[in-house]
Amino acid sequence: MKIGELKNERVGICVSGGLDSRTIARKLRELDVAAVCFTADLTQPDETDIRNVARKMAACGVKTVIVDLKDEMAEACFQMLKAQAMYDGGYWNSTGIARAVTVKGLIPAMKKRGCTVLAHGATGRGNDQMRFERYTNALAPEMKVYAPWRDPTLLQEFPGRKQMAEYLKRHGIAAFAGGKRRYSTDANLAGLSHEAEDLESLETPCAIVEPTMGVWPKDAPDKVERFTARFKLARAVEINGKRVTPLQAMRIANKIGGRNGIGLKNALENRIVGTKSRGVYEAPGMELLGFCLLQVYQAVLDRRATALFQQLSRLVANQVYDGRYFDLATTAAFAAIDVLAAHADGTVKVALYKGNIQFMSLTNCPASLYNEADSSMEASEGLNPVSSQGFAEIQGVEARAMARADQIRR
């Protein structure tokens, strides 16, 4: 859609309160386009009060509806943890999964207020434009999508942040543009993604980022902190001996992991549109709980189940990154993961120290396949080492056949 086609529509604008959001909202109001703004409460760690978004947007003459999606976001985090769904460079898909939660949560609110078009502020070069558009197409195929930063008319009028700030100033709206920013940030309960501007250069160190959810490892305390998580069906149900909901678990893990410098990563990832993107990510809670859950999976999954799980994990990570969380393939993958996670019960204790997570113990894991006697290198009542002779001879038959056939380089 182009901006001139919005006259007879009612537009629901996904906003963050930033410069882009205010520019779009004010421009639509100037053109007498009926518009309502919407923002999702995803427990953004960079927002002290989510109502500030509505206050910033009010200056543009528009109303902002805040939709509480904190519990939905926490549940999405648990799904990512269960699938161990990390993308290129160990990125926990924090922004990718948040877009699925946001669009699914905002569409009913938009429909309730008669919106026929969803507008988003994603750029025409990144991933989010595809996610917002595809999720709208999949969840509300009757709704139209307006992407301002793919509209030639808007791009000509606002080629950069300077022009946006000047436009808002002419209308008496504080732009808060400031000087040149070093990078942009997107935040939610799962973590923060920092990218663009100075971070686009691979000669720029990741340490220019000032962590919001914690500290760099060098700034973490000079002492070890213990952390315990109990899992049931691959879901964290207790943290440090206290029963928790998914939202509580994520908040606690974020706080503890963050102050110990956990979950800070630099990644050079493959975007949906085919280009590469450099990002610096914070995900202390995801990294901490993900590591703990992995210890349980390693105990309860046999070699072939582990191989299948890894394939499913990679599929889910790619699907979420690509804006396909609700697709049939993703749903089927999660159904299979649920089968594998049915035995993922256990209590994991770890030690945290300056960005490192060290395993301490795994207990209360009734489905564990690990047997000390079988694995011991010492004399035990476990696996009889003599019984391995036949297995070794069988393996040797194939090895000799391949050697005789000159299939082995020697």
C-alpha cells in the first residue's frame, strides 16, 4: 500500500514511541487518515514505564492502546527454551519471537477498534518488515499492511532521522533526536538486540554497547553465585527452591544472569532478505535457563533422540527467525519436541562467575540414561569390557572391506 491509499481505511499503527513512530503517526494525522496507535507490553527492560510510550505518542494527536502481553511473551520464551531455538551465532531469537507475540496480541485489539490496516515502522532492509507482514497475512488475511519505510513518497520526504526531527519540530513535537546514535536497540523479556549505525562496521568492538539487562563479564562481581533451576517437562517450575510462573522465572533469571555478565553475544547473522547483519545481543535469562535445561536433555535423550532434537531445534530457530512461528512445520516440530521433552525433569545447580556458567550437579532426574557403573573406567558391576570384543570385531569387518576396496586413504 501507498500512503495515498489510506484515505478510506482505519489504520492501526504498531508504535514504540520513538522518532519513526511519532513521524508516521503525525504524518497520517496531517493527511486526515483515521489512525489508532498500539503498543505491546512485553516487559521491555529499557522502559521504566510502558505508559511513557502513550505519553510520547499523545503529542502527535493520536491515542495509544497498550496491550498487556507479558504472560504471552514469557510463554514464548519457554517455548524457545524448550526447543533450544538459537539462530546464527547463538542468538536466542529474542526479536523474532517477540514479533509473533506482538502481532498475534495486537490484531484482536485493532479489530475491536475497527482497524482495517496494520502499519509498522520496520525498515525495508531488515527482517521485521517480513515478520510483521507475514504474521498479519497469516493471522488476519483480510487486513491490509502499510509499511511506511517502503513507501517511496515517505522515503523521499524523510530520507533520514534529521528530516524526521525537523518535521516534528515544525509541529511543536519534541523529537529527542540528539546527536548521532551509536546503535539502535530493540527490547523485550527475552533480551535486547543492538544493531545498526556504528555496529555496522566490523571494526567496531561489541563493547561499545552499554548493557541494559546486566554488565559485561569484566564488570561482574568477583565472587561465584549459585543458581538452581528445577524443570518439569522441560519447563522451569522452581528457581532457587521457589515455585515460579514463566514470567517470574524469566524475570529472576534475567536479573541473576545479568548481574553476572551472562548471555552477551556478538553475532554476524544471515537475514531473511539475503544480506548479513551484525548484532550484539543480551539474553541473560534465556542463556542461563537454556544452559540448565540442556544439562537435563543431555541426561535423558539417547544418541538418536538427541540427533532428532537438534534437527528440530534448528528448524524451529529458522522458522521463528523467518516469521513462520505459526506455520504447520513449526507446529509439527513442537509436537515432536514435546515428545522428547516428556522426560526432561530434573534439578540443575550451576555456578555463575564473570560471564561463565559452570555445571555443579543434576539431581531428581528419574529418566536419566546415565549410569555411573556402565561409564566407569574402573572395575564395576556395569558394562563388562570383555563383551565389547565382539562389537569391535564386527566393526573391523567393514573397516577391512573398505581398505581392500581402496576406499580408505592410507
